[in-house]
Amino acid sequence: MTNSAEHDEKIAKLKFFGVYPHYLTKVEKKGRTKEELHQVITWLTGFDEAKLQSLMDEKVSFETFFQQATLNPKAQLITGVICGYRVEDIKNPLTQQIRYLDKLVDELAKGKKMEKILREA
């Protein structure tokens, strides 16, 4: 499955603060916590709590969100399918980063151990 330029642009323009509540609901429904969600986001992006809140308050797009991130070097170890796309095969770097985050949230909601999600094991 290939991404179209229109698809890449559409998800780049999505507002992080608009998607975040869906991430939180997804993980909390499965017995995980907001703190665990933030741990995963921090691992991927390098953002601390204050920066994460600031970006949500500013209502930044995913494009701006990831422009300001310092992506974890182990992010390339994130593999698998999310939203019908194999994350390691996505050509657009921003779309791939967004799907990395989606995949990590999915793994958290599925009950994976944190050390596996954070690619420590």
C-alpha cells in the first residue's frame, strides 16, 4: 500500500491536540495510564511534560510537532502494520514518524510491556 501526497499532507495538517484525546482514551480503555502514554511520547520525541503541554496549548499540527521533536534513534526499530500501512516501508519521513507514534500507542493499548514498546528488550 502506498501513501499518496494528498494523504501525507492531510495527516501532516492534523492537530496533535485533536488526536491526543483519542490516544488517551484508547490506552485508558485497555487499563493503561496517561503517565504511560506520556512516557511513550517522550521516548519517541524527547519532549518533557512541559513541552508536550505547550505544544497542545499551541494547537500545533503533527508537522510542527515532529519538526520540534528529537526523534529517538531507536525509532527505526518500530515495525509492523498500523492503519493498513507497514511503518518501515513508508517513504514520507513525516508520515512515518506519525505512524511510529500511532504504532507505539497501539502497542501500549494492546498491553505490551513497556520495555518492549521502548525497544529496550
